[in-house]
Amino acid sequence: MPYLSFLFICLTWGTSFILMDRAAMALGPLSIGMFRLLGGALVLGLFWWWKRPCVHIAPSDWIHILLVGLLANAWPFTVLPFVMTQANEHGYFGLMVTLVPLVTILVSIPMLGIWPTARQMIGVTGGLVCLAGVVQDGAQRGIAPWVLALALTVPLAYATGNAYIKWKLDHLPALPLTVLFLAFGGLLLVPLQFAPVFLKETGLGGPAQPHGWPMAIVSISLLAMLSTGLAILLFIQLVKRQGPLFAGMVTYVIPLVALVWGQYDSERLTTLQLAAMAGTLCMVAMVQWGAAKSPPPQGEPLA
């Protein structure tokens, strides 16, 4: 099952970049992030209500949940559509998440006391080498340095949030954690959504001439239900059961899916990118094959 979850997350999150691009035809970056988070929280919240699990959340846990909601949800879910609109690209920014495994290794050492195995280090390093050609190719597209720098905060936020979950919240079930992360992340964005001066000055508001509303609504709905709701739940389960590095390796496959969608959308796809994609898949196989842990005898409850 961990490998099926891994594949679903890769396909769903790889597709999310073109969905964000379509949603941006009518919605601003902050609206996209807010609706994704609140919509995902609603979908999983209904599932949580249906299962009606008994979950005890200690007072000390709430600050950790709030921090993850801000760091690994509100921030990246707003920054990603913003940098995409600034650069008028979506496939390229799928490459930014490839840094998550490397940053995960770095933050897991002080947070979790986990040191990577030799095979994991070779796989992560090899994957970065393979994708270096893709990043170099994309950097020649004329994207402003400050936009690239802002985009790089996304993998940093994801990796830190993943390790933090394993560090401080590993004792809580995945489903309520996911609902609370998404709900807090979305609620933190609500006041900003009703601050027109802030939206105008930061460029987080909607387009000057919104269009394509049917496509935008379908896109944001898919982002909320699948990419944000179900996929994040499965991802947190992977973090809790297999560790942040295993789960973080999805970020080596997501860019490949994003680049394929970019080609579908007439974005440039070169021979160098194709070669790097093939090499990256080999590195993922090296790290992931046989790395999944067997579940405990009684398993971990979903809720």
C-alpha cells in the first residue's frame, strides 16, 4: 500500500500545477490557496465526522498544529500560484519541490536524530545531479531571480513541516491532523482575502480581467478534493509510517508529471529534460525499492 499511495500522490500533485494555472484565469494566488485548504479540510472533515473517532489532542499539541498549518500549508499553497503567475509558467515550478528530500535530510538530523543511509544519500544526490540540467534549462527562460528565490522557500517549508510532524505530532492519527492542518492554514488566509489594499500591493489578488470561470471552478474543486484533501492525508500517513525521507521522495516524480503537463500546454520540453527525467526515476527507484516498512501488527488507524 505505501507504494500505491506514493504513486497516487505523485500523479495528483504533479497535475496540480496545471490546475493552479487554470484556476488563476479567474482567481488570485491567495484565493487559490485559501479555497484549496478550506475545501480539502471540508472534504476530509466530513470523512472524519462519518468515522467519528475518539481523538484526544493535548493543549500543547495545538501550537504545533498551528505552526505546521502556517508553514507547510498556508505559505506554500499561496506562494506557488503566485510565482507561477509572475513567470507565466507552471511546468517549470514543479522542479522546485525536488529540493525537498535534500532539505529533509538536513532538518531530520537535528529534529529527529536520523542520519541517511549510504543508498539514500546516493539516490538523493544522484537525483539532484540529474535535475540540475533541468533547473539550468529553466533558469534560462528569463524568470526574475527574486521569483526563483521565493519559489525556493516552498521546498524549505515542506521539508521542515514534514520533519516537524514526525518530531512533535507523530502520536496523533493522520486524518484529524490533516483536517486541522488544512483548516488552520485556510483560516489564516481568510482575513487577508478581505484586505483589498494588501492584495493589490502584494500582487496576491485576482487577475484584472477574470475569465474562464467554468474551468477555474472545476480546477479549484479538483485541487481541493484530490490534490489537497486525499493526497495530503495519504502523504501524512507516509510521513508517519515510513518517515519523512521516504515520503519526501515523491518530489522527484512530481516534476516529471508537471513537465509532461507543461508539454501538453505547449511549454518547452528539451532532450536534456527528458534525459534528466529518466535519470531521476532511476534514483527514486534506488532509494524507494525495498525501503517501505511493514506496518505494526495492529496497524495504525486512519483516524
